[in-house]
Amino acid sequence: MDKICSFCGKSDIVKKKVQYIYKKEDKFMVINNVPCDECSYCGERYYHADVLKQIEREFDDLVNGKRKAKIEVAVPVEEYAELVS
């Protein structure tokens, strides 16, 4: 039986590896090649619970100093109202 997208109702769901951005409070982690199911029609993504739990564990280890990230980057942060004024 085909999976149905709960957002658009289409049944064209494909397995992909994507970039996932995890945010907790004011900290971020970018993870590449995360497996998911994605609707080819609307782009809605579905992640398995075990994948998301692993990402949370890795994030906590980074924040608590148990491991270091392979790459760290500076990210500019802006307020929208200041950009359009």
C-alpha cells in the first residue's frame, strides 16, 4: 500500500536524504544526508522517530561538550523589520 501525504493527500512519497536543521532554544545544528520520506508533489517531509531521537542525542552531546562538530560556521542573524525599513 502506498503512503499518502497527510498534508496534500497525494501518494507520491519517495525516500530521500536531506539537510535537516535542528533548533533547541538559541542553538542550532545542521545535519546533512538525513533519511526521510518526502512527498514529490508538495515537499512535505516525514522523519522516522528513531532518526530524530538520534539527532537529539547528538545535539545534546555537542552542547554538553561530549563531542565536537566536524564543521562550525558563523551564521548572520537579522530582524526582518530592520531589513525592510
